[in-house]
Amino acid sequence: MAPLQKKARKAYNHNHTQTSVNWAELHPDMLRIISSKLCDFGSFVKFRAVCKSWRSAADLSECPRQFPCLVDWPHMQQNTTLRVYSPASCTSHIFQVPNALCYGPFGGELLMKPNCPMKMPLFYLNPLTGVKTAFPFEVQLRNSRPTGAYWFHSRIDEFAVGKEGLRHVFYFKISENDEWTRKGIDDKLRAVAYHDHKYFLLEDRNVDFSVLVINKSNGAELPSIPFPNSITNMNYPFNYLVATTNGLLAIVGFKPLFVKDLKDCWFEVHRLENYPENPHWTKLNGIGDLILFVDHFNCFALKASDYHCFEGNCIYFISSVQKPKRGSKHVIGRFHMGLNTIEELSGPTWFGKGNSTVNSAWFLPSI
């Protein structure tokens, strides 16, 4: 070995010896700083599994906000295999749920139904912890099925949507008696948002959209308001309502029936102004620090500043795109409000195989 190489090797060995540390003896404050940046549940769980000191420094009560995952489940199969993909770390996880059907996410849980021939004793399942919570009321199986259940931030804004025959049913709590009630909806119920002590229901009337408003305190129906419709050629809209810290937002999304390129999709965001005196929608050029997540059934908003290395003013969505030869694939898209551009994000190879986008949704994991 040449003298210069020997000198370099000696310097490397010296520096390596000097900088080597016992990771189990890192200062607790340093460990807490590291764990506070783990917005992927898989990374957080692995961090806690290193040793006792790391586990104590990453208490579950101090778990950082988790970045949404993508959950995919088989259609109407009684032995459900849940596949979860984390965009924060580009990793996949599989959870087995025997003898149950999945109806999609519900905040940090999933709405499930056991394999029961007569009734539907629904329950909420946290796939990460295995904890089950009973559904607050019983739904009859005959001519009835749930299409979604929603809960964001607190149990105060808890509500559910079901379908009986051709009609949708809205289940909600009235503040006066704290009891569940139901309201039949003749039109297709596209989305629901809870804002300013009121429920805002987006009705699809085939020719247009309208927003039905229900007072939570007494269940009274208030005057409806129109939904923003700035585009006359609505090839295939996917529209949403979402309550945010910046007010009630309406997301107007468009995509062709057969998408060849994600660039054919785009979004508009409107904010409800001057409600209830003179309600109207104002189109926004941007949403600032907010990130919107939309899928087939639902939409919710988060703040980018609550996460590490994620930018705001974006909309994450799920779509299917035609392959060059035949068939289609599911993709994750991100629409930049400021740039008015769309990009395709990397996703798992299993995403969408054998399923439609109806069986894929954004999921907020709760550890």
C-alpha cells in the first residue's frame, strides 16, 4: 500500500473510532427531537422497538402527527387483507382481518362488518392496534348498506352515511338530546362536512349539485345553498366539501371518463363567504399551508406545517389511468394550486390490482 493510502486509512480509522457512539445512550432530549419528526407510523414503531430508552423517549401519548396513508381493500370479501402504503416512507404494510368486510376509513379507524347473515353489527377497527369499537347504532342488512362513516378531530362531529335501496340515509346526532337520528335523502349524497355547528350535505341531482344544511342543535333543515359550478362541460366531476381552519371549502375536480394522462385532471377550490346572510362561493388561487386529500368518497384537510418535508398548497388524489396497450392502473396524483400543475407520485406495485378506486382511500393512522 502506498504511503499516502496508509496515511488516509490511518486518519479514517482514527476519526471512525473517535465518532463512534452507543446509540442506546443518546440523550433523551435528542431522542425526543428525532421521534417528533417521524410522521410515518412504521418508522415510529421501529424507533420504539430499538431499546427501552428509545421506547421511553417516544411515548405513545406524544406520537407526532402521522402523514396520511393509502389503504386498499378487496371488494366484498369476507376475509379482508388490508394493504396500507405510506407515501412518507414509500413502504407497504399488510394487515389481516378475518371474517369481516371493510367499508373504508373512519378517521384513524376502519368501518368493518362481521360476516353475519341477518344483521350488520358494524364496528370500528384500528388495524395498527387491533382495537375494536362498537358502531353507535344497529343497521339492518336487508336493502341497506353503509357507504361511509366520518369522524374528524373529535367525536362531536361524528356522522354516518348509509344507503337503503335507491335512497341515501344521513345519520347524525342532535345536540339537544345527544341521540342519533336519521334523515332520508332522495338524491345521491356525494359528501358531508361539519362546520360552524351545522352539517353541510352535498346532493348530486344528476343535472346539478346543491348543498343541504342541517342545524346540529335541533336537526332543523336550513335553506339550501348552490354548489359552485364554474365549468359547463363537466365530463366527470368529483366534488367535495371540507371544513378547514380557513372556513368551509368546496373542491371542484374534473377528469375525463377515461384518463390517459393525469394532466387531463384538474381542480378548483372555492370558499363559502358571507353565510348565512348572503352566501356565495369565492374561487381561491391557493390554499396556503393546507394540504387536501381526496378519494372516491371523502376529502379532508391537514396543515403542511405539522409535518416534516411536505409542502402545502397541494391536493393529493387517487385516480385510474389507462395503460399504453390495454387495461388501467391506479396512481397517486398531486395537484399544485400555485403552479396549476399535476405530477404522478410513486406508489406500490400492488395498488389497485383487482380493485377499483372505490376500494382505495386516504387513511389517517392512529397509533
